[in-house]
Amino acid sequence: MDRFFRNRKVLITGGLGFIGSNLARRLVELGSDVLLVDSLIPEYGGHPFNIAGIENQVRVNISDVRDVHSMRYLVQDRDVMFNLAGQTSHMDSMEDPFADLEINCRAQLSILETCRRYNPGIKVVFASTRQIYGRPETLPVDETHLLRPVDVNGINKMAGEWYHILYNNVYDIRACALRLTNTIGPRMRVKDARQTFVGLWIRCLLEGRPFEVWDGDQRRDFTYVDDAIDGFLLAAASDSANGRAFNLGGDAPTTLRDLAEMLVAINKGGRFEVRAFPPDRKRIDIGDFYANFTLAREVLGWRPKVGLQEALEKTLAYYREHLPRYV
Amino acid sequence: MDRFFRNRKVLITGGLGFIGSNLARRLVELGSDVLLVDSLIPEYGGHPFNIAGIENQVRVNISDVRDVHSMRYLVQDRDVMFNLAGQTSHMDSMEDPFADLEINCRAQLSILETCRRYNPGIKVVFASTRQIYGRPETLPVDETHLLRPVDVNGINKMAGEWYHILYNNVYDIRACALRLTNTIGPRMRVKDARQTFVGLWIRCLLEGRPFEVWDGDQRRDFTYVDDAIDGFLLAAASDSANGRAFNLGGDAPTTLRDLAEMLVAINKGGRFEVRAFPPDRKRIDIGDFYANFTLAREVLGWRPKVGLQEALEKTLAYYREHLPRYV
């Protein structure tokens, strides 16, 4: 795989974001020619500091994936696109469903049309989400589980994923999707819970404030960001991935209460409050979720390597050093 | 049910179209206050002649469901909305995916947001499609079958359907969806195959030209339009339908070759040619499809009453009389 990415021309949409910037770091190590596209919309995941130290080894282009013209130019000479730009907040998708639709549906279709017309040889790996499954009927959830999204974001991401599968099947634009579960690690958004609630927990913890755990009995799985990146690289390099969607996953599932206790223990201090769900969040909550990632293991050879304890330690260590940059 | 619709204020989007206009006729008989909204886009299903004879018993408003302002006004005092407006052509959705997205995704979201804000007590029945299932893995297809659409239209209709389910579940806008299979009958589009290939077959037959059957071995099911209308009325009147999507279906499945032969026999003459699929159609074809409609039978008490032979006879008889209006 190392050889696959050497001198490879790579585009990452959402390249200044959490996963995008970590992926950029790995690709720089592997010797890729890395182009990052990000809109830096303040409510989303992009942050210039996320590429501190590699600024001179990547090219950064500030533009929005809804901007058809810039995308048309930027996509042209690329071998691989990691398509990570997206609106991720479930609550925001309910408050402004049209912005979510423009980014997670229309822009995705537009990116794929651009590839079809100007760079049909490109390989695209799309960042999808376990959110499209909605409330699981059976656990762990594998890819044969019905998609029954419970919020606007889930519906639009479902459409966005399927555009990729469709363009692979109909137009031979090689594309596949990874359905990410809770991904955690350095450079995730911690300002608020728009990307992941764990971000906000860590911020509160480091600021010495109690954080809120809603319900607490939900069981969830977590992927450390480096493992997620392995998934993206493997999917990009594998032609067997084309036209398919793969769950990523993690260690055995943990209740959110146990997760909160682990964080407090690793931090050697801190406090959280278990509360009932606010009603507007409860109605779009998916309850227990953890993924079966057998398909990714079998087809991509992917498995998570970093356990939850270590993932939390590394994440906390990063924000202990850099929190002021992010809040 | 007759009592349910008496004096009921009903809105039909796509009201001058095939199913919409037949539904309007039934509702006029039942004594409803009927408002029809249609854009009359020439490539779509709407046709003024479809309401010949009931013009003075319905109100017609020409506007597009993408027009947020007109929809906001029109929806306000309605008890029930039959939401039938849509782009239906699979090929057109591939050639102009953005128009399909605007109508089948964005406008649907916008209609539901309008209901939420200005008429949350409304009941909405959405016309979905078996197209969202894609190529069936098992037959007959029931509602537990994965949604794996094979064209842009299928993806966007899938999103459109799920917005309805979501607004039901989250905002209590009572909504449900009917997944229609091939629906046939008087007032369907016969000018071309944009709505249904059967329309074009009938046109050719009546014009004394051979029609083309692609492949011919695909097995499909057919619903006569009056039966589909029963489904819409039952779904509107039933609170057990809320938040759910139901397959409609028909008689035992028929191969397209057998269907062609039935048509020629009923017409007492005519000719068709069996051809290979054009490549651009083949790649988005779903192969065999027929629906299991047990759920609709159990929850709505729906079953098809008109067999395929009778459905074709009635349809041919209508176009034998009115073809010039439609071509």
C-alpha cells in the first residue's frame, strides 16, 4: 500500500477537517501529492491548525464543494479523491434541512458529475455514516440491515452514498463508501457536539466543567481516527471495494456512562452529569449501535488496531496540549 | 370511507397527471373539496384533458411544487394532501440529475417543511415507487427488502419517501408512502415512455406501428389505476398507515413478451419487435420485479380488484377514443 500512494495525486474534500487532516498527514508520509479542499465554514469540522507542521507539504484550496466551478478545476488531474466534506450535525440538519441537502446530496451529485465529465479515471472513497441505518433492529449491524434514517442528515447521507455506488455501477467511476461509526482522535471538533459528542465532553473535562451524558445506557462503538484512515487507504487501493459500502467499527461496544467514566479516569479527574435526553434530541436518537465490520475485514483486510482506552488517552493528550486552538 | 372524504379538503400535487386526475375524479364522486396543483411541464404527466368533465367540480392551480410560495398558500386549509408530483423518467434522471433532485428531493422536503409550519394537522400520502428497490434479490419483493436503487430517480425518490416518514415520526405530520409498481390505465402518458413503457406501446399499437419490446423475458406486475386509487384513499383514511411505506402490486407477474401479446390480442391486431436493450437503458434496468403487498392488505385492507386483461381492455378503449388529445 505504501507504494500505491507514492506520488499519487490525491484530493481530499473536507481536507482541513478531523479525518481529512489526519489522512493528509498519513498521505504526506506516504509521499502522495496532496490537495486539500475545505470551505472552513465555522460550524463544520475544518480548522487551519489541523495541518500545522505539514502546511508546506500539501496544497490547500479554500472552496466549497457546492462550488461547481472550483471543483471542476480541482478534480481534473487527481488519481484519488477522498470525499469527506459534509454537514455532520444531526440537529443542524433538522433546523436547516436545505443546507444539509445542498451539501450532502446536491454537491455529491455535482462532484460525481464533474468526475464523469472531466476525470472518469478517478477513484473516489466516500465518507458515509452509520447514521443511515437509523435505530438498529438487530445488533451488531451489518450491511444487510435496512437503511431507515431517523433524521434529515441520515436521509441525505444515504442519498449521497448511493450516488457514489450508482456512478460506479453505471458510469464506471470507481467509487465506494465507508460507513463510519463514532470516530475519535486528535483534530476532531471539540468546540461543540456538532461532529461528535465526545469532542464536547473532552472540552468540558479539560476546562474543568462537568459534561452532560444523556441517558448513558446506550451502547456504542468507536473507531480511532488512525484506524479509520487505514480504512480509507485500503478502500482507495482496492478494486474489489468498488461499488460497495463497508461498515467500519471498533472494540466491543461501551455504554456512554462507561465511556464517560473511562475519560474521567484517564484525565485523573473530572465530573459528568447523567441527564435525560432533551426532547428534540431524543426523537432523533438511534439508541444502541455497534457495527459488524466483517465485510471490511474480508474485502479490504481492515481491522481496528487501537483500543478505546488508548484512543481516549491519545485524544486527551492532544487536546491537553492544543485545546486553546480549538475553542 | 365514503363518509371520510365527504366535504374533506383535499390537495393533489400532480393533480392533472395520470394518477392524480383519476384520483380527483373519485374524490369528486365522494364529495370532497378538490384542489389540483400541477406544473404542466410538457415532459411530465400533467394534461388538462385529464379532468375533462369535472373541470367545474375541482379547483386547478398551475404551479410547480418547487415554488415554495405558492405551496405555502395552497397547503394551508387542506385536510389531506396526495403528494403525487414528481419527475418519473429514469432516463431523464440520468441526463439531468439535478432537475430530478430539485423535484424529487428538495421540493418534497420543502412541502413537508411547509406543512410543519403552516398546517401540521394535514395528512400526507406520498407516491413512492418500486424503483427504490433496484434489482430484486428475492421475489416477490416485500418491504423488508433492501433499498438499492439503480438510477438517480430511484435514489431521489428514496430520499423523498424517507422525508415523509421522518416528518411523521419526528414532527407528527401524519404521512405515509405507497410504493407503486407499473400502474396502468386511462390518462397515463402515452406520448413516450417517460411515465411507463406501456403508454408508448399503446400509442404505437393504435397508430398502427410496431412497438419495441426490450428483452421481453422480464417479469413484472401491474396495478390498474383504480386499484392504485383505492390504495391512496385507504392510506389517507387510516391512521395505522402513518409512518409506513406500503407496496402496491397486482395480479400474478407477466413477462413483457406475454404482456405485448395480450395487448395485440385485445387490439385484434398489431405488431411488436423484440429487441436487445439499448445499452444506456440496460444499465439502469431492474430486471424481474413483482411486489408482495401483504402489508398493504393487512394494514390498509387493500387488494387489487382489476385483473391485467381487464386493465388493458379499459386502457385501450380509452385511448381508442381519445388518443389524438394525448400525442
